[in-house]
Amino acid sequence: MGVGIENRKYGIKTRIRKSLPVWLCVLSLVSGAVVRAAVSEEPGDYALLTRPEGNAENYVKLTAPTGEHVVETGESLWKIAGNVYGDGSRWQEIAAENELDNPDRILAGQTLKLPNQEYYLQKPWIQRGEGYYMEDQGAYRFQTPERWAFGTCGLDARLSTFAGEDLRARVLWGVEDNDMGEDAWCGSWEEVCKNMRQTAETVFGEDLKELSFEKYQVESGNEVYGVRGVFTDQHGERQIVSAAYRFGQKNLMEFIGLAPEEFSPDMGRLTLYTAATYEEYEGERHMGFGEKSETYRGMEVWEYPSLHNPFVLAWESANASVWRLKREPEEAADYVVDWKEPVLPAVIKEALRIDGDIRYSDLLQVETLETVESAGYDFCSVNGVLYETDWAAIGNGDALLEDISNFGGLYALRMQIGDLTNLSSLEKLTVLEELEILTGPQAENLKLPSKLGSLKTCVLEKAPLQDYVDALDDSMWERTCREQKITTFQKTGG
């Protein structure tokens, strides 16, 4: 998967030792490494330094617990301070933290508590001094990315967008009432990192190249959480997804960054900056969307229903298509499909280029399906591709629906078949989100199974074709049905 130690942490040189601080949750490491940030990095917008280079007011101060260090043979406090903080003179802070009577005498195997590390996140030039630009909504405020334009988000109506001249780079942001609790992940950050890593691996698969996490305290004492990943899109281009979170007393804020990897400044630091500058006004809640009426996308692989799934949003933005969870059957659960009707399997063999038997695992490739009997032209659509068919060859629509119930990965189904009477077999389509059934006059009496828990949109009504057939007189109806090859729609009126 390629997810592991990064030799550069947002442009800061790092050196991995034996223990990993809880705040830096790079999950492929064992707990306890120490990260050393060099102070020699050239300053630039959103540079993250261990000491300010110039006016401290030009930086946002962040603090991170450093954890503990087990002394190795030959180490001194000066050497430990140099490795951990990039400044050997901070040995005195270590000595004071551990109340050492003789700082010159430390023993191999001895455990030392390390003082917190301070970082300084550089503000962009236009946001320094008085009167810098800030997004202020009366209930909360934060620094915007540069002077990027504000807009709406096409990926989700509950998010807004900041974007500059390069529209490939955007920061999506949203605010909701905080039902997760202030500093919600304070005591569970390591578990959150594991959950997020699992989600990223599920969404991107082998296309996930890098993944890292971090947590800091801001000067108010509250915490800011960040995640940054790199993945390749369907064209092989490397993309960045980053997300940063704040959980206040009243509101929760999420900032999701999307950009090509070569974009500058680094999107991970930019979203961290916007989240670190967040403030809320005492006693005020946000003036946002109110009650949430629908579930965010990608929740089936995401543990936090109050927050968007940043990995799914990034995948959809980079690939300009809807992400779907791929269903893979266990080997023992795969089987040769026993078809009730002959028309659909013939179409599937053509669509999926299958010779021989069709197996359940083959049908998991089908995400959208249409079976339409029309006047003059019957067709079947598989994953958006049309195939001409002849539904006169099927015995009845209920048997056809039983065949369709084998498509375990089906997300969207549209049927225009006149003689459907029993929809119970639909309950096997557990991931079905969109359903449209146009049938005969019995439509108003049909009942959907209660187990369709993923269903988001549903149309169940009499087909216009049925109205057309009913409008014909008997002789014209017989002639029309014969010429147009209408078979499953039956005339019910004169």
C-alpha cells in the first residue's frame, strides 16, 4: 500500500527514533518515536518551524506532547535535546522536567519525560499585522486560505468552497452544531487514526501512496487534528487529500483540502492553518443549515456520521464519478447463477464478455441496470451501456426480478415491465440506493421490502406505456401489441 514512514513531514526534515508521540500517529510505526524538526527550513507561506524566524505575531503557535525517551548508551541530555528539538541547549528543560539532581549523569535504560514541543505555523503575507482577511460569521471565525474566492460545493450541499486561480486546488469547509463533544478526539486519537487509515485503504485501495496524521494544541488549550494523504487518480496523477478538524464548545468545523500533489503551498499545511485559526464566540452557535436531512456519502466505511468522509470526496473530485463500495464475495459464497428467464443472462454475457457460466462474483461488476419494455424498442442497460433486447421472450416480470436479485453490487435499478406483482426478491439488493419501477395498474398495491436500508430515492408507479395501451380500443390494442411487440403490459380499460 505504500503507507508508512515519511522522511519529510510537510517539508520538515524528520528523524525516526524508538518512540512515536501520540500526537503524530503514523500508523505503520510502533508507539514511541521522536520527531526532530530542523530549524533551517527556508521560510515560506505555512512553513511549520520549531521557532519563529522574526516577529512571533506572524505565526500561529502550536504545541505537541513529545512523550518519553528511553536513554541509550552514550547519550547525554544535550544530545537528546538536539535529536528531539533540534536544539541541544534545551537540555536544561529536560533536566528540570525530570528533577534531575545531576544532569551530567543519566543511565542507559532510564526513562525521561520530555517537555512539550512548540511549533510555529507561518501566516501568509497578506494575513500578517492588523486588518488581515478573515472569514467571520458572527458565531465563529477563521483565517481563509489566502484571499481565495468563496463558493458553493458541488460535491455536497452542506459544504462550501474556497478556491484560487488554480481550480484544481480547493478547500471545502463546513460547520455544524457539535454533537461530538469539545475536543472530541482528545482521548481516542490513536483509534481515530486507525479508523481513518482503514477508510482510506478501502476507498483508494492500491492507489493510496501516503498517509499521516497529527494533533496539536492551540494557544487556547483546545486541539486541532489533521490528516494528509496522497493517492493516484484514474489517470495515474498523484493527488493530495487533507482534512483538519476543530471541536469547539458549540460548533464543529471541518476543512478538507483537495489538490494535485505539485500544488504549492502544501494542502496539508494549508488546511491545518485554517483549522488552527478557528475561534468561536461565547454563547453563539453557527448560523448554518439546521437539521441534517440526509446521510453524507461514504458513510458505510466511515465511523463519524457528523463529519464528511474526506477520502470519498477526494476520490469523486479527482475521478469525476461517484465512488461505490466494491463488494467482494468470500470464495465459499460464490456460485453459478441459476437463471429463471433467458433474456437477461444473454445480455450480461455480452456486456461482461463472459464465456460459459455466469457466477455471482461476475454480477458484482454491475452497478446500474435498466430493463425496459417500450413501444417499438425494448432495451437493457448495463452500467450505462444500452443493449437491444426482446422482452417478449420472458415468461413474466416476477421471474425476471428474481434474476435481478442476484446482482449483489447493484446501486441503481430501473424497470419498466408491466406484469410485476411481487417485489419481495428486491430485499437481496442490500446496497441499492436508487430504484424506479414503472409497471401496470397494480403498481399502487405493490409493497417494497422493509430491508432496503440503503435506498435513497424510489419511484413506484404506473408506467406511461400502460396508460397508452389502455387508451386504445380493442382492435387497435391487439394490432399495436402485435406490431410493437408489447408483451408484459396488458390492456385494462377500453
